[in-house]
Amino acid sequence: MKKRTRQTFDDGELAVVLSHYPLGVIESITPFERGSRKSPKVGIVCEKGKFVLKRRDMERSNLLRIHFSHAFQAHLHAAGFPLPALVKPVDSRETLLTLRDQAYELFEFVPGHAYRGEDAETLDAGVTLASFHQSAAGFTYPQDAPASTYHDALAVRTGLNAIPSQLAGHKSVTGREGELFGVAQALFDAYDAAVERADQIGLDELDTCVIHSDWHPGNMLFRHNRVDAIVDYDSVRFAQRVLDIANGMLQFSVASETKPENWPDHLDEDRLMRFLAGYESVDKLSPVEKGCLAPLMIEALIAECVVPIAATGFFGRLQGFGFMRIVRRKTTWIEDHTERLTEMFLSQTPASPPAH
């Protein structure tokens, strides 16, 4: 398996990059070890305030996609949506700095705390997603924009086919190769069935807008039980809004314990419905969108684990085979409860939007 190492800045690189920004005297620079290992970040305290510098992972991104993301963030900022503002380099009309085949972004630092699982936080995460989609309305882009998603994705199927050989030889798999192949095949079948169900319900007939594509608690900062800012716009693209909603509902309802082996199969239905109620307090979903939610949650759950495991053998710090077994159990639970969950979604009563 590939060794997982976190990319870092070197001192010379930082000196050159920061010289391009109007920051004044630098007081401190602190490593910011969150997010992708291939996109290093540092926190900066300086004369002009507090900022976060990020180097983009050019293996996974391209300049056209990054420019699309920056243009969209400028659109959100103008619409008053809560996000860290991008800082322009000195004497530049662009917010992206490119040096020696590398791309850099500087953001204003936004204070706030991580998700604590409070009911009000879960509700407001749904409210804020609806606000995000409303703020995205009217955004246009003159060039080709990203459009691929976790729905019906070739990368997911390719990854599932590659996982048995990727994990072969790992001590957790020795003597259990047949089980590994069976889990990968079961996830492949579940993914295909979910794709077919969403398509039959009418996903492709729904309108598209710019979606966040990574709506989960780790990309949110909270204050006083309300969302204070949404971060990480690396994956924004045009697609049906229900893909964001299904992924958000999944991310806020995955019930877990400290040890992965103790994670339950079920989703936290209270959080699931609270997130949806928050969204619908701002903008109602159609029956077609609600019918797509359960199969899309299955697709999102499988897609999230498959791509990193196929590439590295791990999901974050967790060994890939064990995590795939957890995902299979949770996928089975959603499959077994799809009809009941869909009835719940269709009968959902929107909550009163919280005051900000």
C-alpha cells in the first residue's frame, strides 16, 4: 500500500508566496493539519489580521476548475453567503496565485467551533444548505464547468474493481480474500441498484445549479449553535441540488462510536429528519427529489469510501477492509429501510427557520 504522508510548505516557499500578499509584518505561522494530505495549509497571524494559506493539490485539480471555484466564491460573497473571503495578491486581478506550476489561495480566517451534534446545529446545517442553493441561483460561467458527481460515476465502479488487488497482502485481509471480494461485489451491486432507482424516479429530469459536493460537518464552522461559515469549495460543480441534500443528510446522520468496529448499522433518524426539516424551512423539495434521497445516500456512502481506499488502501486513518465492511452494513440498513424512509421524507413537515 502507498505510504500516506502529509504535504508541507518549506520555509523558502512560504517566504516567496507570502511576499505576494499585502499582509504586513508576520507574527506567527502555524501548520493547519486538516483536510487533504496533498493540500497543505498554514494559519497566519500578521499585521493585517488572521488568514489561512492553502496550496492546491494539482494532481486532483486543474486551473480551469480552480478558477471556476474562485468565480463562484466571489458570487457567493457578493450574495452575502457566509464564507471565508479570498484575498487577492498584490497587483493582481485574480484571487489565485500561481508560481512554478503551483497554485495558492489565501483566505481570511473565520473563528468558530466544530459541529457538536446539537439539534439546533443540525437544523441550521440544512437551513444553510438551502441558502447556499438559493445564493447559487443565477450564477453563470463562460467556460466548461465541472459536472461529474458521485451519481453513476465511473470512478466508483473502477475503484471497487481495483480494491481487491489494492488490499491484497495486507495482514487484515490474509486468509479473508474471499470475504473482501464479496464485500466489494456487494457494494458494486448496491451502487448499481441505487443508480438505477434514482434514474427511474427521475433524477436526470431535475434542474441543475451549482452544488457544494462536500456538505458535511467538517466543512462548517459554528457559533452559538448556528453555522458561521462554510469552507472548502474545491468540489463545486453543476448538478441537481438533491445530490447535496442527500449527502448532507447522510453526513449528519451517520451514527458512530469511538471505535469503528462499534459503529451501529443504522442512521440517526432524528438528525436525518432535522436536517431535512431545516432545508425545507427555506425551500421545499419536490416528490421526485424526496424519492431520490435514499438511493442517493447509498451512492454517496459508497462513493466516499471507495475512491480513497482504491487509491491508498485506507479511509483516513482507518484500514480499508474494515471500513468497507462498516459501509456495507450501513448500506444494507438504508436498502432495507428505503421505503419507510421515503414515506418519512414525503410526510416531512418543514421546521420554522431559526433566527440568525
